Amino acid sequence: MDDSSSRLPGFYDLSVDERLETVARWAGLDGAERAALAGNDLTPAQADQMIENVVGVHTLPLGVARQLLGERP
């Protein structure tokens, strides 16, 4: 795989863990950043430290948009 390209042929065929590893390697994520993407549950107490008036937490899936054009730092 060309690490400078956003082309990820067969990405959809990978398991969730394999996709996460691919993205982490491509983006140069450290262990803590990778763990954050892995879906550690956010508790209401943690959310209460992030925003006002927390009443609960709602989890949404996170995906990757591939093959976008643009400059990469």
C-alpha cells in the first residue's frame, strides 16, 4: 500500500479491526489515538466534563471517506 495515497483498494472487504489498523498506520496514529477510534465507551460523567447539561450519551458509527483530493501535511 502506498502510504501517501488515500486509495485503499478492498478496504470494505477488511474486518473492522483490519480497517482500524490500516487507518491508524496510514494516519500515523499513536496507541491512545487508535484506542479512541476503537470505540471506548464515553460515560455520562466524562461527557459532563465536555459539554453543559448532559443527560446521556449517544454513540454513532464513524467511517472513512476514501480517495479525496487535497494536500496532506
